[in-house]
Amino acid sequence: MGIALALLTAALWGLTPVATKGALGGYAPEVIGVLRLGVAALILRRLAGAGAPWLPRDRWSWIAGVALGVDFILYNYGLQWTSASMSGLVINVQTVSTIAFAVWLLGERLNGRRVLGSCVTLIGVASLRTADTSLADLTAPQHLLGNIMVMLAGISWSLFAVAQRRAPRRPNLFRLLAPIFAVSALTTAPLLLVPGAWHNPGGMVPTLMLLVLIVFCTITVYVAYARGQELVDVSTLAVVLTTIPIFAVGLAWLVLAEPLSPRLVVAGVVIFAGVLVIATERPAGTTAEMAALEHAP
């Protein structure tokens, strides 16, 4: 049951770029971010139980909330200028940034396995520049900008993952995450003042994808992950969650009919190998938990 929940979590986080790409066809990125975080904050607050605070009472939870909000902003904007399959791969630069933040903010040891895994991951991300057989697409400035924004989103997610580990422990994961998500929703809310935020033609498919994002890729995935932690060792979850890039590329090909070139497959395998080198380490406690958290958009 625990492994099944871990695979469900990986699949849902792999589905996120696909559903976001579909939702962007009818809704502004500003609206998508606020709805995802706002509704998730309300549901998590409900699951946290009576007496859970609406907003954090410590600075690390505030940092985590702002970082998660910035992650959503950069990710939603970046996906307008790159493909879902490629975004599902380049965002894995967060594997490297999470280790860097963990060494800096948590005082964790940087060993040879993490250095090797980080180098392999970066090589895979760099190889994506040749993953598209179209020279015009490869050199298009908007594609490069989109990939950079997605990678910056991954780095911001890493700060969220490490900051939430510095936050005081709570009776349950929902009580920890609910205030953080509330801060994230507040972080993205000012973007609703952008004139383009109110241009939402909607449509059946974009609306369906938006619902999928809210229900499955934000709320359900965190519930599944929290339950999985109760059934399986966190280090085991970390290994299973390295399949997220594979789900992202496969679902983009299946749902959005994005091209699945041999070079893109090779780049995905290289990135997967780098993440796997890090995730299969057997650290204790917080490092393993961060390795599991670092893959989510």
C-alpha cells in the first residue's frame, strides 16, 4: 500500500506540468497559481484539525511559504514558453539546489555520492539544449527563457523544502503545511492586479485541467504523500519519487502529443540517473525527507 501511494504521488507530480500546460490554454497563470494554493490552504487547514493557525508563527514557515509562492509564479509563467515534457526534466536542477541549501542552512554533509549525482543531473539538464531536433525551436529565445524560469522555480522549491524542515515540528503534516500554503496564496495574490490576469476565456478542456491541478496535483498529492510517510520509510519514498521525470515526459507525450525524440529520452535517462544516485543514498531523517520533497512543482 505504501509503495502504491508513493507511485501515485510520483505520477501526480509528473502530471502537474501537463495539466498546467492544458489549463494555461484558458486561464491566466496568475489565476491558476492563486486558485491552486488558496484552495489547497483551505483543505489542508481543514485536515489539520481544530486549533490550527491560519498563518505561521515562526519565520521559517514564512520563508517556506514565500518560496513556494515564488515557485508557483515562476513555474506557471515559464510553462508558457516551453514544453511540458522539457519542463518536467529541467526542473530537476532542484536536486542540486536542494543539496546546496541543505549544506548551507541545515549543516548537512556533502559527500561524494551527492557530488556525483549533482554532476550527472546537471549534465542531463545541459543536454536538453540538443534534445529538440528543430534548430528554430532550439534557438528561440522564448523557449530558453521558459526553461530558465522553470529551473528558477525548482530552486525556489528547494528553498521551500529546506525552510519547512527548519520550521518547528507540528502534530501532523497538515498542521505544518496549511499555514505555509496560506502564505504562498498571499504571495501570489497581488498578481491578480495584472490586467492580463482577468483574461480567462476558459473552455471545457482548460477548465478540466484546472480542476485536475487543484484536486489531484495540489491537494490529493500532498494527502497521498503524507499517508505514504506513515506506511513506508522516507528513504524508500525518495527512491520511488525519482520516477517523477519519467511520468512527466510520458504523460506529455500521451496527453499533449508532445514529440518524444530519442535525444529527449536520453536526456531524461541521464537526469533520472543523477537523481537516482542521490536518492539511493541511505541518510537519516531530514536529508532523506528533503530528497523526497524536492521533486514536486
